[in-house]
Amino acid sequence: MEYQIDVTEEIFEAKLSEKITFSDLDGFRQMVRSMVDSCSIKNIVDLSDVEFIDSAGLGMLLLARDEISKTSSNLTLKAPQGQVLRMFNVARFDQMFDIETD
């Protein structure tokens, strides 16, 4: 997993790419820590360039949601595609997250 961060006054956006798997846990935790530390009102994880996610990756997104909720902020998942979107449908992520589609 690779990611780029863009922070404005009220929005923290992390654009992820490639894949999200268990081996990305440390980097993902660092990204979530940055998100929490930013104290942004809106937090976005852009998944439009993510080609693959496994069950550990789904769990990491749940971890991010839980950490962000402690700050009274919200987390939006943006533009999941292909296999990622299929995994979200199977895991019923539409009931647990705000999901923006293109």
C-alpha cells in the first residue's frame, strides 16, 4: 500500500493505491494516527486506485473508523472499485461507512 495525504483546514484526505493487506498494517496505523492528530472535521480515504483488499484490509478500515469516531469526526470511503467494491458489498460496509461513489 502506498498513500498520499492532503490536509486542508477541515478535511484530511488519504489517497491509497495498489493493495491493502495485513503487511500494510504499520503504514496504515501511521496514516490513521496522522488523521486523528489532524483534528479534521471530515476524513476521507480515497480508494479509487486500490486494486485489491483482503480481510485484514477490511479490518484496518474498521480500526480507522473506530479511531476517528473517538474524535467526534467522521470517516468517508471514496470511490471503491472492482474487487474492493465487491468485498465491501459482501462485508456490508455500506451499513458501517459513508461511501462516496464516482
